[in-house]
Amino acid sequence: MVSSAIDDQQLSERKRPDALELIAQLPKGSWHERSFAFWARRQLEPQSARWWEPLSTIVVGAATTAMSAFLKLGFNKVVVDDLHKLTDIVENPLRNQPVITITNHESTMDDPVMWGVLPLRMRWQPKMVRWTLGAQELLYRNPAANAFFALGQTIPTVRGDGIYQLAVEIALRRLADNRWLHVFPEGRVNQGTEMLRFKWGVGRMVMESERVPIVIPMFIRGMREVLPLRQKVPLPRPSPFTSVFYMRVGDPIDFTPELREWKRSRALLTTIEEKEALDEAVRIAIVDRMWISLDTLKTSSSDSVIAAGLNP
């Protein structure tokens, strides 16, 4: 398998702060700010502390088990197609690549609700459960929340801060460990009928991962009825008589050819501007292919969605 990492010289052509520098720049005036910086550093290197894994096991296991109960008790029907396409890859002991899953984004509770479908054998093993990017302003609001979401493998993301922010650096560290990363590439909740243009950050993750990630599209449906944006009070309102949750896992996408050609072409360029223009073009091509793959999965799921009792 061809590595998609760029060498250190290439990455430093236009100097940007590295992950530790970004953490050092975080404000630390209040107790909340110091707590946030502490947990951001721990997420960057979660194996550095012996206490991390048992505490993360409790948070991840309890959260996914609670979401499993939520789906069973709050929904009339839960339909999951081709889950094995995800679990077979994530659980494969011989896997030597990270995994990136991408999904449309119907509500603020898509994560963690959707992970309630994971089999019990995976829920209490943090290495078998996703890392994900979550809005910092919504989740990391006080020291207790900082600890919970950090241990729950949710990376604090600042909307509008671009593809070189701390969240992407943490995500790249987790990909370097061959972990599973989940991304909502639309970047925000979208309850319309058409998907939004995907953000470029996930393209950078694919390009700069040390090993080519296995990218798996997933389509979900049903959460916009349970938690519509028009609600004044943003609380889920599932009905055990009418609510339906649908999820389908698609086939993996292999970006090896694109990354091989990108590296070959980049090696022939001499100026920073040329290389950055190529990088941007490849990022766009990668996220466009992701968008097409997920949109195709959505379209091909229409009959199953209707059979489950939902509008496509």
C-alpha cells in the first residue's frame, strides 16, 4: 500500500504551527480554558497516560450502550443495512490502515445515536469505536463537559477555522495510530433534501494520513423527524410507535491512485504556490468523489428508506 504522507520538507514549505504549538497558543486564563487545553493535549497523545484507556472505556461504553437502549425504546423500527461492511474492517486484527467513515448530517444527535447500532462486543473497546469531530462551542462548555467529550473520543472543532486547525492535527494523530475517525463532511446539520458541499478538512486528512485511509460512506435517515431544527427547545422527541431510524453502510473508497498521482505530480513542481495550488485541487477532487459516493448510496437506498416507513 502506497503511503500518502508528505515528507517533512514538503509539509514545512509554508510554515504553519504544529499541533503542540497550537495547543501552546490556547488561552489559559480561566479554569475552563486550562481544562480545555489539558484535554486537548491528552487527545493529541492519549496513550501517554495510563489512566486514559480505562476512563475512556467507561465513557465510550456507557454512551454507546445508552444509545442502543435509546434506539430500542424510543423508535418503532431500526433498520441497518450492511453493517458488516464497517465492522468487518474495523475489527480486522490484520488491518494496517486507518478508517474514515463519512455520513450525511440530519441532526445534532446523529452522533452518538447512530453508534447505538454497534454490536455489544465493540462498545466497550475504545479502539473499536470511532473518534469524531464535534463543534467545540456546543460540546466543550465547562470542565466536566471537556473531560466527558475528550474521553468520549470527540475532537473539539472550531467552525470556520479552516483545514489547518488543531482538530485536524489531532485527527491526523489518531489516523497515524490506525484508528477509526468519523466525519460529517457537510460541516453542519442539513435537513434539506440535497447534501451540502463537503468541507475540505477531510480531504486533507486523507492526503496527509501516514497510510492511505479506508474511506467508508454511510447514509442515515430518520433523525430529522426526531430532532427537527425548527424546535425552540432542542430535545429529541422519538416515538416508540412511529419513529424510524435507517442506516446503510456503503462500499469502501480507495484513494490510492489519486494519492500516488498527487505525490508524483507534486515532486515535479518547484514553487510553493504551484504545490499549494495542486494540493487544493486534489483536496477538491477527493471531497467531490466522497460526495458522489455518498449521494449514490443515498439514491440507491431510496427503496429501503420507503419500505422502512420514511420519505426518501
